[in-house]
Amino acid sequence: MAYSKEKHISLCGDDPREPYRIGLVAPYGNLTPIFKRVSSTLPVRLNIRMGVALEEAVSAAEELFATTPKENQPEVLCSRGGTADYLRLRLGVPVVSIDTTALDLLRTLLPFAGKIRRVAFFHYQCPMPEVQTVATALGMEIREYFFTTRTEHEARMLEATVAGAELAVGGILVSEMRSRHNVDSIVLEAGEDAISRSLEAAMTLVQVRREELQRHARSMTILNTITEGIMVTDGENTF
């Protein structure tokens, strides 16, 4: 899967006053402009990779770090659901998930109320709270399908088709429902509130990490300056 790049120049160092260097790995295109808009008033510098999910996202993130000078590399990555989990498991960098909620599901499905009855909702690993509340409010039957890999997602899509799904909702992978099973689909997009929460968590994480690094650096400086005053002896107090 192809992905696009946006290069940004960050300030050097880990001074707490510097902008937070945040990397966004966006599985779908619409996430990027919303993320930029929400972060525009915050002290952050973004480095973005778009159009990648799950395994492809890991390769894109590795390429990002390999081609970016160390002082400009993201201090934390943000991404959606399953893609965030893949990055967290495979990369040695902090990752914050942009978690969608039942409110996002409600906003996504509201235009289809009265037009669609059976909805297949694809969700990474575990159930989303309040899904059935949304179903009741919209007069829909929403069946959840869980997956952890692309192969499992493909199997769940087939199950949903056999069960008579009229509309598929989920991450970027649901876009394959039309070509594979002739079922319409729509991507569940994170709203500004979800993105705001992820940015706040990312900035907090980076701030804590910077403070820890500064404390470690101060400790090492103290140790280095008093080395000449330390006497090392063995168990018999001999040099």
C-alpha cells in the first residue's frame, strides 16, 4: 500500500519548553486534517505518514525514524486502534491510541437512520461500550465483529455478508467490503474530542519522559563531578 510523506523541521534537544515532537500514523486520509486542526493551537511539531494500517504502518514508521535525524524524530506516535497496537508491539517508542467512542459511531451512522437496518461493526480486539445504545437510538441492528489481524478481518467480513449486513462500519479495512462482497461501507472516523484526548495524553507522556531524562542527566553530572572525592575499597578497607 502506498503512503505519502510530510516533512517537518523540529527544534533540537529535549528542553521542556520546546514543541512536543509527535508522529501521526494515519490509516485514513480524513484523520490528518482533523489532527492538524486540533493541534494547530498546541505547542507541537507533527511528522505524518498517511494511508497505512496494521503491518504497513509498522514499515512506514520504521522508514520515518530511519530517514529523520535523531534530534527531529517523533518523541511519541499517535494512531488509530489496531494500528496503534501494532506500532506499540513492534517499535521501541511510546504510542498513544486515538480511540473512537459510541458518540463517533452515532455521528457516523446517523445519516443512515431509517434507510439501513443491519449494520456490521468491525472493531479491533474488544467490544466498544454503548454500541447497543446507539443501535436502539437509531433503530438499527448493529452486530460487532472483532479481529486482530488482516486475515481475521477478511474472515469476519465474509461472516457479516452471510449474516445479511447492509452496511459495514469500522477502520480503513472496511473499504474492501464493496469490492469483495458487494456491501457498502463507511470508515468510523475519530472526532475532535477523541483527537484532543490523544494529543493531551501524548504531550503528558512526552513531558514526563523529558523530566525523567533531565533528572537522569543531572544525576550523572553530579556523579561525574564528585568522582575524584570517592574512595573505592575492598572488604578489608584497603585500596
